[in-house]
Amino acid sequence: MDNEKKQLIGRRELLRKLMRQAALGGLGYLSLCLLAHRPNRTREEKCINPSICRNCDRLPDCLLPRALSVKQFLEKS
């Protein structure tokens, strides 16, 4: 009887540890996914050509609001 009880406790502990490890692994994977899909904002965004977005060389990579609206307008037309 004692052997069965020890074995049952051992299984329960094993399942608890496995569930904890799975949860931690899932959180780690989710964190990596969220970090990988972050926009690249390492450099400070500053406009070098005020009000000339359409002819700017940086337009494809620019994240400024005006450039985003110009890109959206160009996609529609």
C-alpha cells in the first residue's frame, strides 16, 4: 500500500513539473514571437525631407505618420 501511495505521489509530482515546464516554455516562445515582430525602432526617426515624402529615399523604411499615410495613399492609387 505504501509503495502504491509513493508511486501515485511521484506521478502527480511528475505531472505538475511537466505542466510547469510546458507553461514556462510556452511563455518563453510567446515572448520571443512578440519580440521578433516588433518594428525596428533602434534609430530615432527624424524627417530629413520635410513635406517631400513621395520623392524621399527613406520612404520604404520610414515609420513616421506622414510617410505611413503617403505609403497607404500610393498603394491605393
